[in-house]
Amino acid sequence: MKPVIVWFRQDLRLADNPALRAAAATGAPLICLFVLDDQTPGDWKWGGASRWWLHHSLCSLDKSLDGNLVLRRGDGAKIVKSLVKETGAEAVFWNRCYEPFAVERDKALKAELAVQSFNGALLHEPWALTTKTGGKPFRVFTPFWKAMRMLEVDKPHPAPGKLHHHSVKSDALKSWKLLPTRPNWAKGFVDWTPGEKAAQDALYDFLDDVGEYGTARDLPDRDGTSRLSPHLHWGEISPRQVWHAIKARHAGHGSETFLKELGWREFCAQLLFHNPELPDKPLDQRFVKFKWRKSEKDFGAWTQGQTGIPIVDAGMHQLWQTGWMHNRVRMIVASLLIKHLGIHWREGERWFWDTLVDADLASNSANWQWVAGCGADAAPFFRIFNPVLQGKKFDPRGVYVRRFVPELNIVPDQYIHNPWEAPQPPANYPQPIVDLAKGRDRALKAFRALKA
């Protein structure tokens, strides 16, 4: 019996994997393939933190497949076509990707090969929800969410039983050199365990606390978020598995708040699908000619966590040290870069793409545009986070700040978010690189000009 190919992409799991399930049901021997494709156009090939995660996730997947994961490196389309020719495979099975370059690639392959594709990444296809008037894609989240809540979410399937594999030559994962060497900037990623089992463990740990999620998710000093984002991005767990597990917990407001976050993930995915230039161009065309500031000095201070603004610096240190940043803090650091410093949102988007273990093209692009005010359902231009007030509200005793900016440990609580006003400002901590009031006024003036 001729083999069939299962092309793993961002679905690095066995359970609730529609493509794997369908391929196994044929009874044919499987070629379980993963391709490291660095031919992605523009700036969007996987960044350093993503590659770290990918290495460990592929190790986990290979173990689940009893050492039968086939690794190939190169142009994805060429690799698949070559493997079909090499093995005589009768069909190729995959779960759909929705990035614009992946959509284009997959359409071309479907025209040449016998392909079966499935939805393994989203609760609903990005074309499933449209407005009542005009049948167009949603550009505002609230009506999107209301429409989405009216749809049933398919229940997840267990992993298929015994798999039969077809032996094919594979690259050695180590030869891909996905892990950092010297310096080992990922040494602080110790709190992360990639892989399907770890994703399930993270979900069930979170279920114990989901009832408090509505409040706890905004407090960076607490472990109040799910930390499922990288597992979802790499498909080590499916959104259907998460959705039904959360619903079954019946945790009231906390559950509903978290389900809404899954809805936002879906909203971002459909935005990217219908607006393929989302990572590079503003949805609001007024911003095309917006005059952004260019300052390598300020941008460098922001990336290094040396802005002199504690909650921002703590967030940037957390990002560099752990490959992740608390969601509330992500909004604060993005607002400072865009609004107070006037630096293009694309600069921050690219930095996050390289440094986040959960860097997802749809969510990263949509969220940066949301903060900038140029995206769908975007924050109004006059919404400018005051990082001092945000810090005092969500990290009142400075627990989070002190964890990631230890040079501020000597600062009293009342000055932890504005140490430049302390009677004895710390000598080893920089002064703010921007006057927050003046930066806000400058931003308001620039953004108001868009309305002219």
C-alpha cells in the first residue's frame, strides 16, 4: 500500500489533529513530515525565541511518534512535491495555515497534488463569520464576538490509535541549529516546557484558577494568566480542546472572560486572512503618511529596558529573560513606544516577533495596530497609557517591577513607579528618556492632525 504524507506545520500534536486523524483512517503507512522553511517573504521567518520553542516541540512530537518524525529543510512546496515523487505517496494531508504566504503556497500545491486539508488551528474558519449587512468580514470585535458565540464549537477528538509509519530519510534536528549557542540568551526560559503533554498540563493547571481570571489576568505580579499562548500558536493544543475544557469548568465570569480572549485570537486570525498586508501596512489608510519619529537611541533604550520608566523596563526585561511578557504590560510598553516616543509600531512588532515564544503573525500584527490606533477596532488615538498610573494600579507594591528591575529594590513603594521623584533617586537607574506629559501632548498633536 502506498504511503500518505501528513505535513505537520503549526499543529505539533497528536490529539484533535484532523489531518493526522484522517490520514490514519486511510490505513496507509504515514510519512509524518515537518519542513523548516526559511523562504518566508519579508521579515516573517521565525525569530530566535520561536526557533528555541520549535526545537523542543519537535523533540516532543518525535517522541510521541516513536521516533518517526521526518525532518526536511528548504522550500516547503518543493520539499513536499519532491517527497511525493520520492515515495510515491498517494495523498498529502495537512491542517490549514492562514498567513498570506502560506495560503498562496497551499493553493498552488492543491492544484498539483492530491491534498486533503482541515481546520486544526481555529474554532471557526476565518471566512465563517460575516456581517449581517453586506456579508463582509468583521472589523469590530464586539459584533464579531456576539456572532461567534452563536456558533457551536466542534468537540475535540482523541489521538488516533496505533500509527503505521513509512521509513524515510530525515535530517537530524541538531543540524538545524535552532538553539542559541554563545551567548545562550535562552537560559532564562526554564519556566517553559514545550510539547503536547506540557500544553495539557498547563491547561489543567489553569483550570483550577480560571474563576479568578477576570481580575487576575491584569496583575503582572501574579501568575493569573493561562500561559497557553505559545502552546496554542504551535498547535501543541487545539483551541477546541481549550474551549471545551474551560466551558466544562463552569467558572462564571472568569470562564467567559477567557473564552472572549480565545474569541480575540479568532478575530485577529480573520483580520489577517482578509487583510494579508496587515503585518506591514495600517488598516486605517490615514496612517499611511503618518510621520513617525526615528530614533535609534530611544528604540535601543526601549528594547534593552533602559527607558527609566519602571513598569516598561520590567516588561522588556521579562521579555528578554523569559521569552514572554504579561499581556497588560505588553499594552503598556507598546503604548510608550508608539505614543510617547512616536516610533513606528512596525519596529515594536518586529522586536516582539523575534523575542516572543508565542510570536503569532495574526495576533502580533493586529495587537500592535490596535495600540497604534490604526487597526481594526483600534484603541482611539487619544487613549495613551500613562505607565506610572498603570504601574500603580496593577502593580501597586512594585512586586513585578522589583522582580525584573532589582536595582529598584531600595526604592520605597510610593516611588517605585516614579523613582525620579524619590527623595533619593537610585543612582544606578536611568532617568526617563521622555517627559511623559510632553510626550503625550506631542502624540495628541500628531494624531489629531490625522483628522484634518
